[in-house]
Amino acid sequence: MERLTLPPGGVDAVEEYLEYRRIVGEDDGGKLFTPEEYEEYKKKVLPMRLQNRLYVSWRSPTGMDCKLVGPETLCFCTHRYKQHKTDFEMMPKERPLNLPCQVSGCPCRTYCYVPLNGTQPIRCRCKHFADQHSALPGSPCTACSKCSGFHSSFSCACGQPAYTHETVVETKQERLAQGKPVGQDVPYAAMGGLTGFSSLAEGYMRLDDSGVGAPSVEFLDSPATAMDPPFVKAFKASSSSSQAKPTDEGTSTQLSSLRRPEEDDMAFFERRYQERIKMEKAAKQKGKAPLSSTTKPS
């Protein structure tokens, strides 16, 4: 493994370059600005960027932002979001907002997110991948003549088909009006819909208003069950510890969840499985109405 060593002050120089790249993005055309040009660029662009930031997301018909687009997120034209026009001195009034690709020769007229199936592009109904279709209007297939345009039956993790989603470009005011998070104002280029680390997760995993939302109070106050994951059990146990006294049943349940020294993996999981079956049977029997004390069995 090759080891990199930096001279004194090298770490600061790397940090300054990364800061420069986050702010300038692709606007320098591959040639670094001089210090004077860099300062002039910041004076011109940063106020405009802070005032006219655009938030880009891939939204399901339920209103959930299943994907929040960032600088490196690919477009249907196979170029990244940061390679599209994202800065506006005056915000256009027409909607939807078009963000054309700025790569020379690319026919893409506006940024359009296309999901991935793992690490592979999704397929069209013509069986060809998304990157085998043109970025021209209508998205014709370049590998066959029968395709009338890109249309995929791929299903998002939210349960809705990909073709029911849309790429949404909106301003800060439009996003606030919907109650969605906007994060802090940052000077970096092409931040899109990213407002924090949680923005990197898919919509059904985010607990903010842009995703699935926070769990209800009824869910948080409901008693723990054998089917709950460990972190939910820990939360419910800690939230109810001040209200309920520990019982022998609770203590035995906690002890049974620990692996015994003589148990291997299979024996441990089999014992826990049998305990869960017994708990489910006991819960079903408890739900049935008991026999009256005056009734004698025949």
C-alpha cells in the first residue's frame, strides 16, 4: 500500500484546494483561477448563490422526496448535476425550471434524475439500459428502432414505479411553503437538495419532512414486541423505565436474549425462535375470553 507524505503546511493546502473545488465547481474550465480571479469570482457568485439556491429532488406521487440530488448525482444524459447550470443571477419565473447540461455537445435541456438498480442503470421496456437512450426530447433508444421512448417498470423503494416519479427543481421559498427542510445557506456549488448527512439516505429511511417523516406518538408509546428490532426495544425500555417497575418477567426476557457460554450460533437462534413462538401463542390465548368461574367444563 502506497503511503502519501505531505510537507509542512501540505494539509492546509489540500484543505484550501478542496474548499476551492466545492465553491468553484466546474466554472474554471479545468484551469485554476489565480488568487485575484478567485476573489473576484466569490464576490460575484456567492451572494447570488446564497439568495437563489435551487433544491433538486426525485419525488414520488405521494409527495415524498425519494432521492435528494447532490453535486455528483448523475443525470439521464450521464453527466453529473454539478455539470449542469445551477446558478442564476435572476431566478426565472417560468416553471418547471430547466437546468441544461453545460458539457460541450450534450443535447440535455434540463437535469433529469434516473435511479440505479444497485450499481447498474435501470432498463427500459425495450430491454436496453437507460444510458443506451438519447438525452434528446422523447429519449429515443440508440440501440433499437422499436422503442418509442424510455419507460421503465423499475419500482422505487417507496413502492411506486419509477415512471410515476418526477425530478423537481424548486426555490427555497417554494420548499418552505411545503414544510420541507432547506438546511443552512452554504456557498458551495450545485448542492441541490442536500441539507445534511440524512439527505444521503433514501426517502423511506429519512425521518424528516422530506422523507417518510417522524414516527407517531402512538408508535413510540406502544409496548415492545418480540418482532421489534433491538434499537426499538432499547428505546421503548428506556422510555418506560421511569413509569413501570421491573418485573421478574422483564428480567427473564433480558437474560434470555443473552447468549449462553455453551451455545453455538444455531442453538442460540433456535432457542430465541422457540421463545418467540411461545410468546406469540401466549398472546393469542390471552386475547381469548376466559371461561366463567361458575361454568364447569363438560
